[in-house]
Amino acid sequence: MVKRVLSALIILFVSWSSVATKIEGKHKEYAGKKLDFFRFSDPVTQEKIYVFSLEPDREGNFSTEVKVDQTTFFFSDFGIYRGMLFLEPGKTIHLLLPPFREKSFADSKNPYFKPVQFWFSTEGGNELNNVVSEFDAQLNQLSDRFFDQLYFSRSKSTFDSISQILENHFGSQNHPTFNQHKKLKTKALEADAYRLTPEKVSEELSATGHEFWNHPAFIELFEKTFTNKLSFEVRSNTGTEIRQAISSGNFPFFRNMLKEKYKISGPVSDLALLKMLHDAYYSGDFSQNDILSLVNSATFRQNADLFIRETSKNIFEKLEFLRKGTLAPAICLKNTDGHHVCSNKTSDGEKKFKYLIYADTEMIVCREHLKYLTRTKEQFQKYLEIIVVLRKTDLIEMKIFLDKENIPGIHLVDENSKFIEKYRIKSFPTCFLLNENHEVVFQQAKAPLDGFEQQFGTFLRQELFERQRNQSQ
């Protein structure tokens, strides 16, 4: 009861301390469009958390209010862009949008497409976003201009000269967010140019407060410093000790390593260890179960630091998502005939394995894989249900292709890419195998033309043998 009252008081306090920031503007090109803005969950997983939208009217006018309790970083992906924005409590900003440029067909189908990043400008001159944008532009210009001296000659005098130019131009700025941004971006340039080891940048990271951890300058330097570090360390002289520490959950060992070797201290050291464990999970160098146990341990989940607790929770949920044996989220969408269908309900009443295929019928490679499903169905119809989740394209063209080629299975249309994002689909086709209870069997099932028949056939024979043996016991 006491905990509930405290939680309610905390929520009330946060809501009272949050102050509405107003965003307004006008751009005719954006009439009828919608810009969704997100924040990062944490610097490690960087999951997108939706916060607000701008919806210009027929004339391109837009206005909304967002409650923030401190200067907060947001971003929006639209067209070819990723627009970045700092919002400050209680301010009204007049947002300036760039000329709208939609992705080309090739860009929309490219899983490696990277948006053009820019800082939104605002009317009013010397405002935070404008200063950050101007600083980044000048930093990039100077680093390009003196590229050879920095990256080949590694001239200390050149870096000092760049730092002085930036200080002369921006030294009078006294906004804490900008000054932190300037310090970390300048350090990132130095780290790149001189191949600085982690202990050479640890002072800046250790001194950075929680309120800046989800800002892009911190994330950039943090990733440069700690990405894949355990995989690097395990190949050093201390590799055996690191393996033993992971398998035994020896936190004192890691804390000592961070303190002595990386010179990192304070709450950032726990964040750094979580980053190391997150990357180690995907490396193949360590037991994934051991990594999960460490991330989900009381050391993190009951940490005195709320940010560390939340980051630990986010990492565990990300690593656990769609693992073998976990329950996959039900996919509930309209099929190509407009009927609402859920993937966890069988179409014929029989319990079967489910082959999920995320596909885009505008891509030739996807069309060829989908055509081959006819053979897959013929071979495994008794045991397998095929569910095709289609990226929304021209619905008429999509249906013509599916009907003409007699593509088997249930065809669901993901109109808003809800489940494409939920299942973290990066490229097409992407496939999963689920069992009769909608639990993950293969997180990375092979595509139809890449050997799914062999993969599923081998698994099915073993599975049926095990089931028959269990029944006879």
C-alpha cells in the first residue's frame, strides 16, 4: 500500500514539474502529412519511443504542445531525413521545415538506407537548436578542411587550432546542453583523429550527467568507447578471466576492470558494463544465457540508479525478444480480402507449425521466394501453415501478383508497418518458424529459396521422433 502511494506521488510530482512547450510553424509542402517524433529509451538499445506528432493542415499550419521537465532530445524520420530537435520546458518555438523530399524507390527498398541527419532550425535567432546546428556545421567544415592534418599527420597543433576557432565562435554560449554537446563532439573528433584509447575519453563520459545520456553527442562518444569491447578483451591475455567472470557472474571483476583499465567511474561505469554485455550477447563469444543472467541480475535490476534499472530492463527485453521458446507476438491484420486475421489462430482448426514470411511484392527477390512457397506447401501441408506478412505497396498490384501466381498461405497486409517494426524487420524477405503454440522455434528461419525445406524437414523428423518416443514412455 505504501509503495502504491509513493508511486502515485512520484507520478503526480513528475506531471506537476513537466511544463508544456509549444511547437508551431507553417510549410505548405507538408500539408496533409504527419511527422512523428520519438525519443530514445536509453543509450544502449536506442529503442524509439513515440512522444508526439505534428500534423500540418491543408495550408501547412501546425501547432502542438509537448510536456517536458528538462531539455530533451527528440527526432523524426520523414522522407529522406532524420530531423533532430531539443525541446526546453515552457518555451514556444517556431519550427522551420526543410523542402520535403520523399525517398526514391531504391531508397525505400534499401535496408541499409541512412537518412540525411540535420538539426531543425527555429525562428528567433540565437536559440538552442540553431546554435547546435551552427556548431555541428562548423565542426564538420573544419574537420573536412583539415582532414589530412588530423587523420594522417595527427597534428596536435591542427586540433588545437580547430578547438580554438570553435571556442572563439561559441565560447560565449552558456546553455548547459549546448556546452555539453560542444565538449563531447569535440572529444569525439579528437578520439577519431588520434585513435584515443577508452581511458583517454573516460573523464568526459564520467562527468556527464544523466540528463545528457540520451543526447546524440553522448551516444556517439559512448559508442566509440565501448562498442564490442568484451569481444576485444576476450582475445587478450585476460580472456580466460573474462569468460570465467561472465559464467560466474563476477561483478567485482568487471567493476575493477572498468576502474583500472578504462578509468571510468560513477554511474556511467554501470552503463558501460551494460553496453559491453549487450554487444557481447550478439558476438557469439559467450553463452547468451550467461549474458541474460547478468543483465537481469539484482545488481542492475535493483540498482540505486533509476536510469540503470530502466536500461537493464530494456536490454533484457530486447535480448529476450523472439528467443527460441519465447511466445511470439500475435500478428493481427487484415488480409488481402479485407478480413481481420490473427496469426495465433489456425485457419483450418488444426494445430500446425507456422512459417512467418515478411515480404515486399515490389521486390523481385521477394516475388521469387513467394512463388516457391507452392512447393513448400505441397511438401509440408500436413504440418505447416504459411503466413505471409506483406509490406503495404499498391494493393491492386499486390493482389494481382498473389492471385496470378497462386501464392499459398494467409496473406496479411501490414498497412502501417506496425508488425514490421514490432518484429524488427530490417530487410525482406525475413522469416520465422513458430510452433503450434506460437512459440519461436527458429528466430532466423531460412527463406523458401535459401533452404527452408531442408531446415524444416530436418527439424520436423527429429521433433516427430521425440514426440513419438515420449508417448511410448
